[in-house]
Amino acid sequence: MSSAGTSARSTAPSAAVAPPRPVALLLPGQGSQHPSMARGLYGHEPVFTAVMDEFFMLMEHEGKELREDWLSEEPRVALDDASRAQPLVFAIGYAVGRTLLDRGIVPCAVLGHSVGELAAAALAGVFGLADAARIMSARSSAMATTAPGGMLAVAAGPEELAPLLPAGPDGRPGAVAVGAVNAPAQTVLSGLEADLSAVEQVLREAGVMWRRVPALQAFHCPAVAGAADAFEVALRETPLQRPSIRLWSTRTGLPVRGPEATDPAFWAQQLAAPVLFWPALDHLLRHGDFTLVETGPSQGLSMLARRHPQVRARRSDVVPLLPPRAGAELEFFGAAVSRLGA
């Protein structure tokens, strides 16, 4: 979902070392997954490998199947299915983040997109990895009860799209709603399959460009409100702490406040609320200049962040830690970490 609707050339990080800026981590979500993602680090980066193995162990039988599908050339369950994409994207983002911490790269802020926000929260100490494994299992189980759906990456802003979308009762979002605001003209729509197909035709007739996000379920829309309620039940059994690293929320677009961090409903309802990635990124960059380090697969958030005026003016820079697709991941990661001075 974070890779909405654009293509851009991605290159390995330069070996030149820029003047140090504080580091902020960007953790991607659904839509960033691809076959063999981050597999090149497994078995070679000790911390990454240990964290991934611990996560799979904590997920028990589900973790065994998850690991097999991640490492397989022909997974039994498609990686675009939420039961695979969500826990794997979470685990990879968290494991790469832990690797940075082990190397002495301590971020001053973390910001996650969709399920990446849960990985950001775990890195910030809101909950531990054992609780995270249980949370991810519960999230997958809750989403498994929803009807088939999907998401569209649309080259338009929410205001432009509003008249084209079906309205709900009392002015509330309808069957297809804004699921993410990724950039000023980069919006993700989310809904159940039949409703989404109807909106595709409306967009086609209006001349609005769109493409499908790699997702087999709807996220961040009213259609999954029931799943969010079920997810909250599991979260109420989880001890939640205030973050030890400043945590930006893509639910509110603002830093997470202490009472929010310890409120199960805040994290559960994120599942059905739109992802305000661009407002959160904009708020972060208005507070200073940063090296934005994408801690996950596909470079989708890096491409979005490079559009920001602060980055275009070179006040902040962007460092993805993994290549946009599988291949030479270990070398790419090593060059990126060297650029960060570790």
C-alpha cells in the first residue's frame, strides 16, 4: 500500500558520507511485500537472522508455515495475502530496525505505514516481540473473517476523488473510502471487491489513473471495522508502554501521546482508519532536518519521501536499506549502513 501508483529508478546508496543528521526510520506496510524480500540478509546478518527466527518461533505453527513461504520459490500461500504479507513485513521491518540499533544507529523518531506502524511501535518499546507475535496473529485472524476486498492506488488527491466515491449515511465514508494519503496526488482507496470494481469503472470514465495495490483484503476503511473491534479484544490482553523513541502516528499524522500509546483502542482502530502518511511525514519534517531511513522492502516510502519539499531542497535526505526487488540485498544493505556511519 505504501508503494502507491508510481515507478521510479532506484539505485544503490552512494558511498559519500553526508554531514550527520538525526535519523528517522520509515517502516513500510502492505504493498511493499515481494518474493524473496530481505532473504539475502537471512543467515548473513546475525541480529536480523536471530530476530526473524525468534519471531517465527513465537508464532509457533503459524510461524513455521510463514517461514517456509517466505523462503520458498513457490509459497503455498501467496505473499499478497494478508496472512503472509502483514506478519512478514512487520517482522522484516522490526528485524532490520533491531540490526541498526545493534550497530549503534539510534533513531530519534520512527514512523510506520499501516502494519509498519506496529513495527515502529515495537521498536519504540510500546510492546515486546512476544506480544507483537501474538498481536500479529490476532490481526491476521481478525482480517480472515472479512469478505474479499482490495485497494487501489490512485493518482489524485482525496478532495478530487470525493465526488467520485459512493457516499455513506450521514456524510460518513461509503463502501469505498480513502485508505491512505501517501502524497498530495497519491491516494489509496479501499473497499470490498464488488464495490471496488464499480469504482474502478467510475475512475476509468473520469480519466483518473489507478492501479491495484498488491493486497487481497481491504484495509483502513469502514468495511473492516468489525475486524478492528475483534483485534481490540486481543490488544486488551497486551501490556502497552509509552514509547522510548518518539513515535509518529500515521493514524493522526502527529506524534503519539502517552495516553494513546497505552490505549488498546488506539492501535486496534488503526486497522480501519485511513493511513495519513503524508501528513505525518510533513509534520515530522517541519520539526527538523532528518536522514529518513526506510527499514523494509521495496523502497515505496523512499520514493514518496523524495517528493517532499524538504527532501527536494536537500535539507533532509533518504536512505533505503533494501533494494526495490530481490537481489544483492546484503551488498546494498552494507553500503546503506556505511552511509549512515556504522
